[in-house]
Amino acid sequence: MTPTATFNELAERYRPELLAYMIRLLGDVHDAEDACQDALLRAYRAYARLTPGSNVRAWLYKIATNTAFNALKRRGRIASRTADEDLEQLAAESDATFALRERLRAIAQAVEALPPKQRAALMLRQFHGLSYAEIAASIGGNAASARANVYVAVHKIRQALAD
């Protein structure tokens, strides 16, 4: 198998979950699609230098995370926009009660208020099922710092919801 064919298979396999992750980080589908394309292009250029036996999924998430953070910086702010529209649509479609819609909105606001690394760690753990070691490989640091980022993120969200 050629390196290009192998990369194309990896990109095809991981693109949907990378895109979903980037939508959560960036809060905008179009920005996430552009950033995902950019991340896959960067990964393609660096693929030949990837050490055999490396955790390819964590490597791709690291590139995606860095690309998303760069996109946020280019927009002139670190915090991502909320996905209120998506949450409102979800709530309306499922005949959710007003209280549930308000609870979802409060959760979205609490997540939006998190620092980028904590938000990324939380998304990678809760929505993409990465291990703490994989999260560390994706956002930097070690498994203990990844665990701490997730713990602090959850704690901050609970505090915000209790207020």
C-alpha cells in the first residue's frame, strides 16, 4: 500500500469525527469544515514523518486541535461561539419542555465560557471517547494534565449550572 493510499484511508475514516469535534470547538459548521480541510492537508504533508506504530487518531486530533485554536486566534478571540441554534433546533425537534431548552442553553453557555484547552479536553473525552493519554497527545501535556483539564471543566460547568 502506498503512503498516499494509506493516508487517504485514514482521512476518510477519521474525517467525520474530526469535523464533529471542530464544530464543537469552533461553533460554526462552515469554519469547522474549512479548518478540518486545513488540518487534513497539514496531516497529509506531515504523514511521511509519522513514526510507525504511532497513535494516528491522537496525532490527527492534535493537528485538528492546533488548527482549530489557530482559527480561533484568526477570528480575534479565544472563546468559540455557541451552538445555540443547534441546541434550540434539537430541543424543538424533540418536543422538549421549556425547562429542558433552558437547561441546554445554560450548558452551552457554561461550555462556551471554558478556556480552549479545557473545552477541547472535555469534548475529546465526552464526545469522542479518547483516553487521557490520547487527549494529552492531542492538546499537549501529559495524561495527568489532560485528566485535570477534564475534571476542572466538569467542575466549572457544574458550578455554573448550580448558580
